[in-house]
Amino acid sequence: MKLIYVFDAYCGWSHGFSRTLREVASRHPELDVDVVSGGLFTGPRRVPIREFGYVQGANAKIAELTGAEFGEAYDRLIADGSFVMDSEAAARGVAALRQVAPAREVELATTLQRAFYVDGRSLSDPATYRKVAEEAGLDADAVIAAFEAPRAQEAAQADFRRAAALGVTGFPTLIAVDGDRVTPLAYGNATATEVEQRLSSLTAH
């Protein structure tokens, strides 16, 4: 059995789920976790953040329910309103980090969300990946090369297709896969304890 975590680096609820994801992964080192980008802001949804009027209210609810932090630099992006969230660029970044450090997918995906939601950094900017890579002790040049390579775009599109094939329609979604059996463990918001209970009931059967 393994876990598949379908998220979007620009999704506030995914940012809120980070703590749960890290806790579940640390409790279950025997389970591989595939991190898959879902593609929330692509095509016609790549517009200035001011177009999404619900963001501030949603963030307040996410912070209240999950304890997730939203930093001052991010708040300034929201106040300005011109920033464009591009989920394809973010998915390229996730793919690049995954390529360089495949065993650290969970840690790096959640770190990337902090880079945006706390530090207000663009996930389209190679400098963001340099900072994330350096702080994680990775080869920053290798990460940036992977981010800018055509292969990263192919990997991003492959992630979007995989999320769709799994039937995922919202983020974050955590799934357990055992052979042909696919079982949702969490959608939107859940504590590590709630995920643990669902996982235990799955393994019991």
C-alpha cells in the first residue's frame, strides 16, 4: 500500500493540511507517499489574485481550523491584488524538487507552500526554488535546471492527468492505494488522528 497526496501549491486548504500530511508521513515511514500536483490555477484561471474575492475569508477559516500561518509578505500580495497564481509553474517546481530529492516529496511540497503563504514568494520564480533548495541542503543549481527543463512541463501535465484519472476534483485529497483498491483518507481538512483511524480500519480489513 502507498499514499497519494493530490494538492496544489497555490491552494490554501492544501497549505492548511501540511501539518497533517507531515504527521501522517512521519508516523508511517513504511508507506511511500506520492505527491501529485492537481492544477488549480491553469488556463483561464490564471488571472490576478484580486479576481478571487473569497481568498481572504477562506484563509481566515483555514487558519482558524488548522492553525496554518499566513505571513505578512503574503498578506501584502493579497492587498496589492495583481499577483497571478500559475499552478503549472508551481507543478514544474514540485516536479523539479521531486526529481532532485525523491525521498523528500512531503517535506519539500509543504516547504514550497510556506514559501508562498508565509514568505510571499512567487512559485514561478527560479529564485524561490534556489532558496528552498539551499535551505533543504539540496543542489540548488540542479533544482533550477530541472525547473527550467522541458521535462518539468511534461511532468506537470502528467501530474494533472494523474489527478484527473484518480477522480480527484478538489484539493487537498489524500488517498490510499493498495493494488487496485483506491480509498480516500481525507479531503479538504482532517487531523492526523482522523487519517490514522481511517488507515487503521483499512489495514484491519
